[in-house]
Amino acid sequence: MSKIGKINIVIPDKVKVVLNGDLLNIEGPLGKKSLNIDTQMFELIIDDGKTVSIKPKSINQDTKRLWGMNRSLVNNAIIGTSKGYTKTLELNGVGYRASLKGKQLNMQLGFSHDVNFDIPDSVKITVEKQTILKISGSDKQEVGLITSKIKSIRPPEPYKGKGIKEQGQYVLRKEGKKK
């Protein structure tokens, strides 16, 4: 039995969940999302637009593996359309700064050139200070993907901690060379 799959999902007031065949359409104040659910393997029960539960039709190895994942995907889509997801990045280093230029994020990261990052339409990036970026959107996977792409441009190095890291991320520091 799946510990996560058994938990019912509570639907907020402003979110509408409708099942059409294999497509689960979720509509909220922050956007629309549609998920493909295998109805031969799982049964989706929507109770008066207040809760959603997902149950396997027969328990075997495949349904055990996919039950919790499908429940998490539905839950993430409901949270994304109602509240949204945000991640915060910090730029650490002398002269490291970021600014928005139209649909591009312009970053100075200690390279001999500026780094321009194209912002997709589904994600919104705001620069709070010159060294703090907020990435927000309704799709959890998209927000995480954009965050990891920006972090991979200049990952934090272990000696001085310079680079791009998530807020609250621990960077393992190494001791420098000794005489």
C-alpha cells in the first residue's frame, strides 16, 4: 500500500477539477493545467468539488510504483493553480549582479562577458535586489527546471562560496592552502 497515495487531496475554493476521459483538467486563479491519468490502472474520485482521491483498480507491482507518483502530480497541479511555486536564488561574489532586460535575465557573474538567460512565458522572474532572484510560476517542474539551469551557469565553489545558490542551501566549505 502506498502511504502517499492513500491521502485525499483537498481542493481549494477557487480551483475547479474536472475529469474528461483520461484528461484531468484543473483550473484556478493562476492558470490551467491538464494531466493525463491512466484510467485503466487508476480510479479518480472527485467528491463534490472538495476532495480528490486516487485508487488503483487492482494492486500489483506497476500500480504500487505509480500510485503515489500520480497522487503527487495531481496535488502539485492543484497547489500550482491556486498558490503557485516560488524559488529564491542568491548571487554570492564580488561584482555578481542580475538585472532584467525585457524577456531576458542579464547576469554579471565574474566572466569576461555578461550572461543572458531567456525567460520562458510560463515562468516569472523578478530581481529583488541586484543579488536576489525570485522565480515563480504555476508548474512546479518548470520552476525547478529554470532554477537549476540558472544555478548551473555558476555553481557555488567550495573555497569562497562564490556562485549562484538557492536561499538556505548549504555549501560545503573547504579549508584553503596552508603554509
